[in-house]
Amino acid sequence: MAVLSWERRIAETAILGAMYWIEANQIAAARLGEVGGKALLLARHLGRGMSVPDLVLIPPNAHVDSVDSLVERMGPGPWMVRSSAPDEDRPDGSAAGRYRSEPVGRGDRPGLLAAIERVRRSGGPDRVLPVLVQHLVVGRFAGVLFTRHPLRPAEAVLEAARSRGDSITAGGAVDERWSWDRRRGGWRGRARRISRGRPLFASPGDAAQILALGIEIEALEGGARDIEWAWGDRGPILLQDRPVESGPTLSSYFLPERFPIGVSCLGWSLLGPAIRRRAIEDPLRFVGRRLRGPAIVPRRGVPHLTLEAETELFRYFPATILPDEVLRGNAVLRRPWWRRVASAFPDIGALCRTLLNEPDWYPPAHRRRWSEFVTELHHALEAPPLDLEWISDATAEQTLSALDATIAWTDRLLTLHRWSLVHAELIWRLTGKRPLEAPRHATARVRDDLEELRMNKDRGGMKPDLADFLLRHGHRAASIDPAQPTWSERPEIVEELLALRRAAASPNGVSLAPMAKCRRSIPALGPVARWRRFALELREDQRNEWHRILERMRAAALRAGGLLIEAEHLESIEDVFRMRMSDLRDHLEGRGETVELAPIRTHSIDSSAGGSSASTLLRGLGVSIGRARGTVHRVDRMEDLAAVPPGCILVTRAVDPAWTPAFEAAGALVQELGGLLSHAAILARESGLPAVMSVEHATTSLREGEFVEVDGGAGTVARLRS
């Protein structure tokens, strides 16, 4: 493992005596995890010739018992002492305001020493943070610039106050607010004067200097910026630069539902390129469109579509056929269809070429291609490089070959899957949004086989039936992240699912016939009915085949982890999922020296974050009609399903089809993400389980054990007095 030695870095600078700090030019050459985003960004900008107050960094293991030499280096003050933790001002989040920042008056050496110690310890009693010491700039006025408004990305916002700029971030008064239209260029009128007194800026040109600084930094660092500045005698002075957290500009559609418990570093580096290419870039290329910004952004380990990507993907579809969960969160797509098309007319030539060169859009051709794909896949799974026994003894070169093969098969599957989603959405809306009668998709077969297994176990015969069940369904896992163990690896998961079904059947002592609660589908013409059944069942079948590929992908990744343990690069085999594919390839090919692991993420419900628990009625999207009352039981991981009490209201962020046996025990389902055609919604309707999707902050506003009523038709969750 590559671990930074602060002692070595200080020794290299030949300042071992009383000089315990690191200069700006050395900070700029360091890595983000070594010095923290705050110090690294400011040091870079200082090296670029921008107006930044002089700074030094005190590393976490430096011994600071006197500031005399520091005062000689920095001058008599005043000073600003800031934290520069590794998790601050990162590209994936700013952690703004989490740690301390303290001003220190001119000549106050004891105060400077005490401030340094308080800021160093602001991360907790067992953690020492890097500390940034700067000259404290007292400008004529100061403020904050957002190069892109968090809610309106086409707009830049500049706020100014007569007090220090950080007073605005702390919720203080704003004296002037300027708004810049980034699409058309130019201020949206003059500044909005909020307080009385003389204007802060002499002219709009002065405000434009700050905007130009922000746009320059945005181009250098990438992504929208949140900049604190002060206005000095010679113009703007840069005090702090951090990335704008992209939460408000992300979409909860599609990806969070597929990765309900997040995705590992290796898993995303294996699957992400294919998902990005087949699900986003190709559809946009079909109509001659391109994105200006990123298509997918991670948040707390879960990938999300950006609103820009979502808007461009659905721009040319009428609102009547768009998923409800998309319309709820995207104001652009709620505009009239003709207006959306007129603002960005598609490339008709590119569309015609797509229809000619992409036969999968035509349902009969799509069905034939899928049948051919399944046949080829099943043959490939029984031969190298995808045969499980072959992978278990593979060399480093063969392991890479297996991983590359799973990536290629994933790419082929997603090429078909994107059209399957389009067909399912269209036919679902054209034929009445009703569940299938006696569905035959893969997830329904799992439920049928689980019920048969339960009945056989109750009669005393278990082991042969369990082995047979795992032979058919053991490739499935809790999500499509290859870091998740399969049922074959952990047969106790099946035991937990059986316990759920037994608990669901026990009140009446009668087994639940699989899919017995399904409503009859509407009468339809023969071809339409067959297309409807094929389109809706295909979504689940493709997920099942993807799990077969992912089983091989996981086996190859674990084999790679074993090889790295033999080479003494890893300590635990599961650590391989904290690596990137590029790094893994380098080490297996003998080019890697040290292993850099991504941080371990915990996927748990944070009851302190998100929505308020004061509202008595939560609204979402009703996807399966019916009413149910019961106590809330929150589930975050598949391991939590064993404790699902019969008749409870199951509350979760999103569920994988592998979780759906819990539906037999639950009285209703409430989910933060998803829509009418999400996997959970389809299976809830087939089970007759009342369900509400897209309930904002459901996992944080509904408390464990709370008594609620769920109305799957109205899309509401009402708190009741127990």
C-alpha cells in the first residue's frame, strides 16, 4: 500500500527544524488525498498567477509548540486558519462547513497557536487534520460566486456583502445579487439591490471580472465552482474555491434503482463505460446530439444521470409516454413537446441512418436477435474464458481475458436492453398499464421455485431441492454490482427468503400460490398481446441473463484478487473491488508498484439526513393499487430481509428483483426511487401488493415502527395514530 510519509516530505524540503510547514509550490505538486482539496486548489491557483493570499500548510503529524518561525514567515497578521481535510472540496463533494475556520488578529501569537490546534482537532478526537494558514484579507466588500446555479445550471449567480464573504455562506445578509445568463451571455438586468446604501460595484464590468475569474477556474478544474472572493484595491482576490455539489442537478431515474446499495469501484469501472455508451451516448448519437457536460455523476457511491443527460435523452418524446418519475423531477420535459423539439431540432439524417443500421428497434427483429443472443451466451458460459472451473485456476493473463469477455458480453446485452426498455414503456402505456396474467419471466420463476422449495422443506426434503434450486438460480445476487456475492456463494440467503415466505403463509396456514393475486390483463389483439407479454417479460429475463455474466465477472475479479494476494499486493481478496480496472490490469500485467484502494463506503440509511418527519402525508407515484396499514420496516440491504415482519410496510430506497420474495411477507411497499415500469413496481402489481414509488425522503422521514397507511392508487403514505 502506498502511504504518504509527511516526515519524508518535510525532510525533502530541508525545513526539519522549527519550520514544520509546507510551501505552496510543494502543495501544488501533491495529490488530493495528501493535502486536501482546499489547499491543493488554492496552491494551484497561486501558481497560475491568480490573486490568492499567501499560504502554507501544516501537515497532520507536524509538532507545533510555537508559532514564532511561522510568524516570521507569514508576517505579523492578521491570519486565517482553515482546515484542509482530504474529504473537503473534492470533485465528488465539497463537505463545506464541516470543519473549523478561524480568523486570528494581528500579532496574536497565542491566539494563532490555539486556533491551529482547534482546527487540527475539528475532525474529532481521534483525527488530526492538515491546517492551512493564510493572510486574512479585509477587502472593501466580499461575496460568493456560483458559476452555475445549483438549481438553474444555465445561470451564474454572484452575491456580495459589506461584511466578510464567509458571512454569506454562514447565512448572513446579502447586499447585492447579480445573475448572469450563460446561454445568451449578459447580465439579467442590473444588480438586485437588497440593502440601502451606495452600490458595491462601480459598474457591471467590475462584477464581470469576478465572473471571468470563476469561468476561467471552471475551465481549468472542470465542473461548476463555488468561489469565495474579496474586492481589494486592485480587483478581486480569490479566498476559496470548491466544486459545486451536483446533487440538485442529478436525476434519480434509472441508475439509482439499478444500484440500490451503491456500486463498488471495480464494478463501476467494469460496467460504467458500457452503460454510458449504450444507454446514453448511442441514443443521443442516433438523433445527432451531444452532451456538453458529464452524463453520469456519482453521489455517495451511487451513479446518477445528470439532468442535462436526462433532458437530452427524452427531449423528443411526448410527455404522455415519458416515465412519470422523469416528469416529476424535470421541468424542461414538462414543457410542450413542440417547444422542446423546436429549441433543439434533431438531425433527421442521423435518425434515418439509425433506423436503417439498427434493426433492433423493430420488435420482430429484436425478438429474433435476443433469442440468438441467449443461445450464444449459454454456449459461451460453458467454455473458456467464461467457464467457472477454468476461471478458478486461471493465470493473470487468462483472468484478464475472462474480465474482458464479460465486459464484451455486457456491452452486447445492453445494446439489446436499451430497445427492450423503449418497447416495454411504449406497450405498457398503450395497453392500459395492467399486470400480466400468469407471468413467465425469470423473476416469477424464482418465486415459483422458492414456493415449491418451501413446501418441500416443510415436508422434510430440503438438501436435494436446494441444490437443484441453486443450480437454476444460484447466479443471482442482491444487485448488478459484481462485488455482491451470489446465492451459490451464500446459500443462507435462500434460507432467509424461505423464512420470509413461511412467515407470509403462516397466518392462515395456507401456502401462497405463486402469482395468485394477479389481475387479468385486458383483452387485446393477438399480435399486440404477444408483443406486450414479450416486451414486459423480456426486461426481467435480460436482468437474469445479465446476472449470469456478472457471476463470471465476479469469479474473474476474485481470481485476480487471489493472484494479487499471492504477490503481496492485497491483504483481503474482497479489496480487489476497491480497485479500478486500469490499476488491476497494470498489476496483473506486472506494471503496477503500489495498490491504491478506494475508500470503503457504508450503505446505510442516514436517519439524520433528508426530509422532515413533521408531515402527516407523504406523496409519491402510485404504481400498484390497494390499501394496507401496518408498521414501517426500513430495509437497506438484502441481509435485512430476514427480519421483515409479516404485514409490515416495507420502506426502502430501491429494491433489486432478488429482494422480491419479501413482498410475500410485506403488506405494502414504499420506495424512494422508481416508477411504473421499475422492477419492483412490476412485481408488486403481479403480487397484488400496494406500492408507492418516488416518495421523496421516504427512508429518512418514516421512522422504524411507525404506523402508516399506504394507498397504492392515490400514491400516498399517511401517518396514523397507533
